[in-house]
Amino acid sequence: MDTEIRKKIASDFLDNSKLQMQLDNGYSRWLDEKEYEDIKNYSVLYSDLVKSIGGEFLQMTKRPFGFKFKLDVATYHFFIKSNNIGYSRVA
């Protein structure tokens, strides 16, 4: 995949308001249920969205709450801290 195309797909995906709302909802639920639920159970909320752009879901993260996924050769971390949603390329 061309680098510019990958960057555009990742940027559009991570800036998607539906995805951000799902992450916020998952985070709110995690805050209430973290003593009773396994963080891995939350992967079902995001893995299909990652697959829809041709990516590979890698893992959920607790601190900060979010998930990592691979798109072509790049790995990204999409996360939420309090009311701040962000992402970074981690590899």
C-alpha cells in the first residue's frame, strides 16, 4: 500500500465521529465495569471497524483505554484519556 494512501485511510478512520463515540462509550462502560470485566471483551466493539478499512486489530489497552491496530506496515494506538481522544503511530 502506498504510504500516502495508508496515511489518508488511517487519518479518515481515526477522525471518524462514529468511532470516537464508540470509544467514548466503551471507556465510560470500562470505568464502571473494570472490576468485573476483562478488557479483552471490549475488542468486539472495535475489531470489525478496523477490519472494514483493511486493518488488523491487535489488542485493547487499559491505560490509556483504547486499542492498537495495524494498517499495512504501520501500527496505530487509538485511545481516550478523560475527555481527550487521540491517536499515535507506534510502529
